[in-house]
Amino acid sequence: MELVELSRGLSPVILAFPHTGTWVPDDIRANLNEEGRKLRDTDWHVHELYRGLLPAATTVRATFHRYCIDANRDPAGTSLYPGQNTTGLVPLTDFDDNPLWIEGRAPDADEIARRVERFHAPYHQVLAAEIERVKARHGVAVLYDCHSIRSVCPFLFEGVLPDFSIGTDNGRTCDPLMEQEVGAICMAAEGFSTVVNGRFRGGWTTRHYGRPKEGVHAIQMELTQATHLKSETPPFDYDVENAARLRDVLKKILQRLEALAFEIAARRGG
């Protein structure tokens, strides 16, 4: 099994998919309990949702599941949201705080370190290389990190999440105009709700790579699964008709980010 699926494009935009993979190697699956083997916390069908919206974009997708290791967490294990409930580098519980591993068989520190080398590092080696390739070509790169989550997860947050949660680490990871215009497109979309830098301010990927002064802009988009699934419970089927409205909005976002990237590159070149 290839750990990372890569499709190279000519656009300055890169789409990253750290949580759509469902592959779990046998040696890891053997230690998951019945709940863990359901893989509930997958970003179901998100790579399908974005397919074809910006044909020239590069895509980088992890094929392994986040229960092997979370490719959007700090490999050092530092929490993204200190003091708040969250899941770790290798999750011990799911988004409802249910244990994932057979009692006594949860991964220890040595096993987590092995998984960093086995899964996390290869994914980010590919992603980092593509960022450098795209930046070398255009003078600028835009990393758009693609995510989804159930609308309601009481363990992680109160109430119902907005449909669009845009994360830029409070404006640190991209040009201000990118944050502003992505937010404006989402807020103008009829029937959807939006927040910028709310509960989700961008994960480790966004915060690690987003260096706008160096020509690398990063933005995370967290979508509620109600926007594109028939149900946020198993079997998590994709809803083509429901997703069509969302895809129209996402296409506008990606096209605008691409245009802004060219504008920023022209300013940098001048």
C-alpha cells in the first residue's frame, strides 16, 4: 500500500488530505477494539468532494487512517489547543471520548515514535517537497488543508459547528486578503454558516507550513459532514445532490485562491 497518493499539477494551489485514508495495517488493526475498527473519525469522501474543482491543483493524500497516526498533529505531541479536549498524535479515544484500543494494547511512547517515522514523516516529506516545487515554479504556494467533522461532537465543542470553519491561526498563516476573501465567499453562500478562526484555527499542517512572508500561504477548511453526507452516522454515504451546492462554493474558493496567488506572486516579483 502506498502511504501517500500524489497528483502533481501546475497551479500554485496544493490540496492536502490528511484524514481521508482508511487503510490500517494488520499489526495495528489487531490492537484496535470493536469501536476503533469502525474508523468513525474519518474525513469521509472529502477527496471526492474536491475532485475536479481546480483541475490544475496538486493533491497530496494520506492513505493511512488517522488512528495509525494523525498527520495533522505536531510530531512532538504538543497539543494544538492547550486546555481544551482534543485527540492526540496517536488518538487513544475517538471524538466521543470512547477508547479505541483493546485494554492494555494502546500504543506506548516507543510505538508512537515508530509510527511517526512509518507514517507521519513520509506524508510530510511529500507535502513539503510539493510546496517547494510549486513555490519554485510560481514564487508562491497556497496550501489548502481539507477537513471535515460531524456537526455535533459534545466532547470536543459545545453546540453545533458552523458548516465552514476557516483556520489561519488568527491570520498568521496566509495573506490577510486570502482569509478575508475566503471568508466572504463562505458568508455569501446561501444556506451555510461560517466562522473564521473559531473552534478550529488550523491544525499543525497549517501552522507549520504557513509562512506568508516567505511566499507560502496556508489555510484550513473544516466542513461539517452534514454538508455532503447523507448521514453523519454509519455508513457515511456520500450525498451527490447535497454536495453539489457545496462544490459550487468550494470551486469559487479555490479559483479565487489561485487568482490571489498569481496576484501576490506578481507583487513579489515586482
